[in-house]
Amino acid sequence: MDAAIKFKDLQWRYEHRTNFALKGINLEIIKNDFIGVVGANEHGKTTLVSAICGLIPHSYNGIYKGSVEVFGKKVFDSDALELATNVGFVFSDPEAQFTAMTVEEELAFGLENMGFEHAKIKERIDWAAETTLIQDLLDKSPYDISGGQKQRVAIACVLAMNPPIIIMDEPTSMIDPLGKNLIFDILRRLKKAGEHTLIVVEHNVEQLAPLADKMLLMYEGLVDRYLPTREFYSDSNYLQDRGVLAPESTEFVQWLISEKALPASINLPLDLAGGIETTRQALKRR
Ligand SMILES: Nc1ncnc2c1ncn2[C@@H]1O[C@H](COP(=O)(O)OP(=O)(O)OP(=O)(O)O)[C@@H](O)[C@H]1O
Ligand SMILES: [Mg+2]
């Protein structure tokens, strides 16, 4: 299978820091996989994804050893346009990426830089605005809207560019529960279309885990665990020791297994519907 992203022993230390934030990352992300990234605060999640979109090393000073390749080309040697074409990045603080006076200009900015024609730009903006439900915000200033609206605008900016790799760093941190559902609906649709490599850093594992093909745990600047989602959650004690929780339904079924109420061989659920189904079938068999 084609790798979209390859890390080869990447080490990175931010300027003025004594410790390396990334301590030798070796990692391959397969094209069109959906990767969920978890880990406690300060363990290197944002730094890891910044090394894919090129913020590291191009926008930060520091010490860089090893390499990251995106579609076979080293990020270190890629220019801003190449990187923007391949990788879209939604920041956890959406304001950090705004530069324009209106949301519509914000959406158009990247497309204009890439030399798209006016009609194509309009088509892309309409599609991205419709997908993220921000049509009524287009003439507003991106600074004068709510935190949740800002996050949706930031996602729309990336969708408008339609890069093959989309990274979101805690995209729902400012959003109320219904707004969070909307973001996960967008992710679900993108996953179903199967045309993007999606990398999502998110603490909300209840919604993230059922969507992710693989989960990645960052711990002390290293990829500590990178496995297909069910396998990743097969040992919740291990994860808990590293400050990470499993979905509640997964933990509940693991508890039933430990109490010998369910056989260890059953498929672990990742959400409530799966938990109910797994338990129902196991009980029926008894
Ligand atoms: N711009 C920066 N300059 C210097 N050090 C930084 C910078 N950004 C992050 N660090 C340091 O790098 C390490 C990893 O931070 P990082 O932001 O990648 O963690 P994180 O897992 O994303 O945390 P969080 O869950 O809080 O977002 C931390 O020790 C942090 O203090
Ligand atoms: Mg972070």
C-alpha cells in the first residue's frame, strides 16, 4: 500500500528548549487512512503534525534531524506552495490562521494563491461553505464570529483547497456538543468518500475512535503505540497509565470480559451501538 507520509528517525528540538519535543519518530501513514492521534498534554501531538504540514522546520527555529516525506518528497526541501497543495492543517486556535477581512476572502485566499480561475474559486467556496454550514457567515469578519464558527471557517478554508492530506489539531475544542457532532459529520463524510488521508488530534475519543482506522499514541516525544483502532484499545490499563482513556463502551465490555460475563474472543466495540450489539449477541449465545 502507498505511503502518504513517512517519518525516518525525526528528531526536533524547539529553539531555547533543552529537551527534544520529538525524539526519533519512525512512522508510515498509508494513503487515505484515517488516523486518530491521542496523548496527554505536552507529549508532542501538535509538534508531530506540525512536522507533516511543514510548520516544522519552515516556520519555527530549532534543531531538525532525520526526515519526513510527504508523497515521497522531503518536507525539509519542499516550498510553501507544494506543502499547501498536499497538506491542509486546521489549527486548534483557528484565529492563528486568519488573515483576511471577511470569511469569503479568507476562503478565497489560498485558492487565489494557487492560481485558480474565478468561477472555480466560487465553486470551491460554495461547496466548502455548504459542507461546514457557514453560508451565512461569508460576509462577516472571521474575527467577529464565535469560537465554534471560527473552527468551522478554518475547516472550510482547508476543504476549499481540497488537499489530499487533511490534518486537524483538536478541531472541536471550542465547540458545543451539537457543533462537535457537525464536525464529526464532516469527518465521517470525508472518510466515506475515501479520497483523503485524515489525521485528527482529538481528546473526544467517543466520537474519534469509531471513525479511525488506526490510533496513534504520543508519549514523551515518541510514537508509543500505533495500531488498528480495536487493537489499540485492547489494553486500557496501559493507555490509562499514559493519561489516555478508551471509549466508555470499550471499557465497559472489557470489564464484562474481566468478570467472565463475556468471552475474551469477542470483537471490542468502539461506540455505544457497537457495545449494545456485542453484548446482545454474546448473551444470546450463552
Ligand atoms: N513553539 C514552541 N516553542 C517551544 N517549545 C514548544 C513549542 N511548542 C511546543 N513546545 C514544547 O514541545 C513539547 C510538546 O508540545 P506539543 O504542543 O507538541 O504537545 P501536545 O501533545 O500537542 O500538547 P497539548 O495536548 O497541550 O496540545 C512540550 O514540551 C512543549 O512545551
Ligand atoms: Mg497540541
